Amino acid sequence: MTNAASNPDNWPPNIKAALKRMAPASRYLGLEILEADKEAGFVKIAFNAGPELCNMWGGIQGGMVAAMLDDAMAFAVGLNLEWGQISPTLELKVSMIAPARPGRLYATGKVIKRGRSVGFVEGELTAEDGTLLATGSSTATFVTLKRKEEKPASA
């Protein structure tokens, strides 16, 4: 990716907004956006996976791995949303390749195809040494939120 993709000043408004008001689950996973390329439909994210994400055998619990991939793919498909749109995940598939351990993990999300109402995304999660830990694919839908109607002022 280019230097522009790693410069937060060049990131789309929806990425900036999501980071200003980060989802509690993403914060819990230790999410940090490293790159966001709107034209390429690509994001790279780091996670600071602590021991609180582990199962009783010391590996990152599979649901946490899936959540990391879901975050990466959601950010990727969300790069081209219009203001007021969200992209809920309709379907998520994760393949665990190798055990994930606590530490700094990296995820990428890449839009494969985007239509008017759905998007198809793929992701990968790797260890700091580049070992492939998990792959994922998801389907997201695009929903425009309705504005809340203002209540009339009492007379």
C-alpha cells in the first residue's frame, strides 16, 4: 500500500468517525488501524491481544479470532459507505489455520465485490512473525439509518 493509506489524514470520514467513537468490542480487542485505502477497498489493522482473550490452554479463543477478522472485514467494506449507512454482517466464515497467541496480531480486510445492497469481503489474521493464523470471508449488507424525528416543542 502507499504512504497515503497509512496516513490517518487521508482516511475516509467513516474510518475517522469509527476511531473517534470506537466500539467497545474493538477497544477490548486492542484494535489499531494501520492502513486504509478506499480505492483499493483494503485495510490493515493491528490488535494487541492480551491474556484476557485466551482460552484455558493459553491460545486466543476462537470467537476472539473471528471478532478480529470481522472487524477487519467490516472496516474494509465500510470504506465506501455513504454518510448515515452501516454495513451489518450477514454471514461470516472463519478458518483457523494455526493457534493464535497473545501479542501483536495483524489483520487485513479486502473487498472482493461490492454491489448496491451487499458486499463480499475476505480477511487474514497473522502473527507478528507473519505466520498465517486464520482466514475469513463475510457478506455484509448496506443499511441506511433513519434520522430520528425531532419532537415538537411544547407550547
